[in-house]
Amino acid sequence: MLNKLLAFTRQQNLIHPGDHIICAVSGGADSVALLFAMYLLKEKLDIRLSAAHFNHNLRGEESNRDEQFVRDFCDRYDIPLMVGSSTVTSGKKGLEAAARDARYSYLRSLPGKIATAHTADDNAETVLLHLIRGTGLKGLGGITPISGNVIRPMLSVTRQDVENFLQEWSLPHIEDSSNHTDAFLRNRLRHHVMPLLTAENPQFSENTSAMALRLRLDEACLNRAAEAPAPISVSTLRGQHPAIRSRILENFLKQNGVREPEASHLSLLESLVCSDNPSAAGHFPGNITIARRYDTLVRLDNRNTPEEVILPPAGTVELPQWGIRVTCAPAQTILNTPDTFTILPQGTITLRSRQSGDAIRLSGGTKSLKKLFIDRKIPAARRQQIPVVCDDAGILGVYTIGSNWDRTAGGPAVTIRFINTE
């Protein structure tokens, strides 16, 4: 076992001379074997060795017994020990996940590299768990050898190697009673499925763990190839290999608030990319909308259509719901730009969103706003947030478009200036 652990540690570059290695010790066979192996190798590895134990307080006296066992074991070999504890309660993901989160929260707070005793058997079980629940290449990669300050030096070591090592060195350990129940899926796999697979191939755990490590390399390579600058070009995405495209889209979803993209989310985003609709949109968890802006994918604000407001004949109003500031003043000269135009109002000036049937005359003739927005490639999801200026007689102008040419002659004029405040 020592040779396997040492070779794997060097192969994965997990430990460097001078490192402070803190072994997470529950008192079970695997963690005792890891701690004692590191104790035997600490001179060769040139490390400073400590241990850490976390008491979940889930099994009453048995939890206290585990803590005391670890304290006695570390005292026997003069290994510094740190102990944390918490009263763990079941969360949305269940008691087992809540206990794991509490344990890792404590371990990751410690000053050093945290070594956990996950074995090749644990890795094989993890791969099977992912297969049962549905997974891709990432899930088939099983347990990562290194995650932040957590390292796993025993992923090439089998449970049988551990038992042989404990017997060789006459090392005691304790059994967690929860390991014997079939209440947890991992335990059912361990008790009933793994023995059948091992009977077919005694090296099943080692082979599966080695496969997982190779697939992790493939996954890392594909992820590097999928690094894409923003904004994402739809035409470029269509030309990508599906394996690369799916990773680009997964990263895009994560960057835009979808923390754990599922297969259905990726499929929806793929459909937006492949759609003939240049303004196609999809809704994702967290009230997130991703839309096409012709050749670009963007996240929309999901704002409701702003309410109609009355503009004063003179003065400045802040309209945060529209993301603009509007200034109205008596006209000194006639202006007609996308954000400043001079108009001849009749009655009350209002600002509202586009309505069915709206049309405006520009230099090229009269067009409906719907057709105008399409021609200017304004996404459908954005069109309701574009301010339309009206009065009692109709449309005076449209922000980002300009004024209605039918409303710019005769009578006292008003110049309306828009400033984007977003």
C-alpha cells in the first residue's frame, strides 16, 4: 500500500517538500491507514503531519467514542490533532449531504493540505452512483485527486490493500454503525453491487478508478478547448464540434446565473443556437432568460413592460424603470437624432412601450414599429423596453430611432433629449 500511495502522490503532484499535511481521520479503517502511512512516509516526503477529526454528533455516544479513539491514536504516535464539531441537521439534500458539507466546511478552514482517505473502491462506487443518476464525461471522472486544499492520495489503493496494511502493522480501527445499513444508496452499491462486479473482475475497483482519472484528463482537455470569449457568436457555435459547443454553452449558463446546468437546460440553449428565429428566447431556473440577439447570445433582465408616464413640457425626469433620463425644453433648433429630436406636441406628452399597430414616418417612408425593429435587428424581448413618445394625436418619436417626420413642422416645438442611465 505504501508504494501505491507514494507513486500516486508523485504522479499527481499532490505533495511538495515542506507541506503541512492534515489527514482527515474518522477512526475508520481507511482514514487510520492513511494517517499511519503518512506517519511512516513523513521523512521521505519531507512534510509536517497533523490530523483532524470532525464530530457530527449524529450517533450519540458512538460519535463521542469515535472522537476519543482518534484522540488516543494520535496521542500514541505524537501526532497533533485538531477537532471540530457541529450538530448536523438534515437539509434539502438529505442528512448525508448535510454532514458532508459541515465536515468539509471545517476541514477546508484548516491551515494546510487536507488529505482524505478515498480509495479506488470509493472512486468506483462514485462512478456507479453517477451512472445511476445520469451523467456525462465529468461524472464518469469520479473523485478528483485534488480540489482546492483537499488532496486524495489513496485513489489507487483498494480496500483490500487497506485491510492488509492494517493487519501488517496491527493497527486498530473502529466501525461506523451507519456503514452497515442499506438506507443509503452508496451502502447498497457497496454491499450488493460491488461484490458482483468484483467477482467478475477482481481488479474492477482499480480499473474503474484508473479509467476515471483518464477521463478527467479528457474532460480537462475539452474544457480548455471550449474556452470562448464573450459575446458568444451563434454562427461560430454552429460550426463547433458538439462536444465543444455543449461545454461552451454550459460555461455560458454558469456565467449567467444557472449554477448547475442540467441536460434539459443545455438542450434548450442548443435549440436557441440552431433556431431560425433571430430573436428566440428560453427561460431557465432563477427567473433567467437567455435570448438571441441575431448572432449573439445574451441574458435578458426579465423586466416587466414599464408603465406609461407623462412628460412635462419643460424639465427633466428620471425614469429608472426605463433606464433613462428625459429632458424636455422649448426648441432652439430642429434636431433629429436617435436620442434627441424636436417635435410638435398636441396635448399631453406621454412615454410608453410599443403597441400593436404603431407606425412612424422616417426618411425612407412609413413603417410599422414591428417591421422597423425587425429591420434594425432589435431582439423581440427588448422591444417593449424601447420608449415611444406620444401625444393626443399619435406618435411623436421613438428613442434610438428618431422623430416622426409627420410631426416636425408648424407651431411651437419641443426638443426631447434622452440619456441612458443604465
